[in-house]
Amino acid sequence: MRHTQHHSPASRIPIRAALLAAAITATPALAADIAETELDGVSTNNLISTAQSIDSSAFTPGADPSIFGALPTASIHGRGGFADIDFYRFNAAPGIAYFDIDGATGDTYLSLFDADGTVIGASDDSFPADPGSASDLDSFLGIFAIPHAGVFYIAVSAAGNTPNAAFTGEDPIELFRPDGIFGGHAFLGADFADSSFAASGLQEGSPYTLHITIPTPMTLSAAPAILLAFNRRRR
């Protein structure tokens, strides 16, 4: 499922340059690797209440060529399925963040939720493919402006198995990857605390790698300007 993109490249060049500069200024180190704890044939992290928690210590500045820039990143090796949903819980400070699927064997979908379980962002395909992806069916969500410090949830599902509250509320806001390519949507005023999906089923064993990249203090001043710069579009 792909959304029509309405870009105005010339007007976005300064924004893209600022985003990329903010995303690459950190001390290089390899991102931490984490294994999903859910096993094939079960559905232990299909709900936001049973999300697998990613400890803050797992986020390290990354120098992995499959990840944009060098902001603190945790890489999760998971397995999905047609109706499987994998929820991951993490803490983040205000600033820019993005979420990247690499190496998936199926068509993926990424959904971001706040602490209340309200969907605040989502992305399906990301084309052309970003660094680390062989296919544009690997999802990329962001750059997203985290508005405040707190708990957030990112969910991995199959394309077509989307949050029921996605695209509710106000007109969605287009997001862009650090290289300026379309990166999904942010949502304002979506149905409160609705973290349900179209389907929920067992993990079938389709591998993927999820990179979660979160803000550092150096990105805080950029976040408000980035958020205001996103263009709105109607569904």
C-alpha cells in the first residue's frame, strides 16, 4: 500500500540539509543488537500492555552503514507474520527520532504510539530503498519529532494489518527520511488510546531487523522547527 506523495523539493532543501546534519553529529559506535523474546507460534507481544521493553542502555551511537547517521540506535532482530504484531516499549527525550526496517522477508508496516496507546505515526513502504534495505517494502518511519520525554511504543506488523485508529483525527503530516525521501505520516488527534490492529495472530517466523533511533540532547533545539516544517496533506 503506497500513498501519493506531494513534494515541493526546492522548498525543502534547507530542511533536509538541517535534518541530515542533526542526524550525523555523534560519536561513532556500533548499535546494540537485541533479540525479540517472542517465539514462533505464540503472540506474547501483540498488545501494547505486553510490549517487549528496550532498555535505555541498549541505545548506542551507531556507525552501522545500514543506519542513517550516528544517533543512539538499538537494533532488534525480530520475526513476524501475516497477523502478528510486535510491540516494543522504549523511553525517549524530546527531539528527532526515526524507525527503520531492514532485511524483512515480507512487506512490513511500522506504527508509533504514545504512552496512552494513541497512534501518533505510521509508515508502510519506503521507496527507493534506504541504506541497509534490499527492498522498498521495508518500512521507514520518520524523521519524527518526539514532542516530550516519556514512554513510547513502536509496533511492527505486516502491510495491510494496520492500526484501526491510523488516519483518524486531523489531516496527517508527511514525514521525510534524513535523505529527503518520503517517510510516512505523523498523526494529531487520532482516536485516544486505541492501539488495536485490524488483526492479531501468531508469530510465523518471518525475519526482520528494526532499528530504533532516538534523540540526543544536541537534537532538542532542532525538533520544534522540524515539526513546524512538515507539510500537511489530506488522505
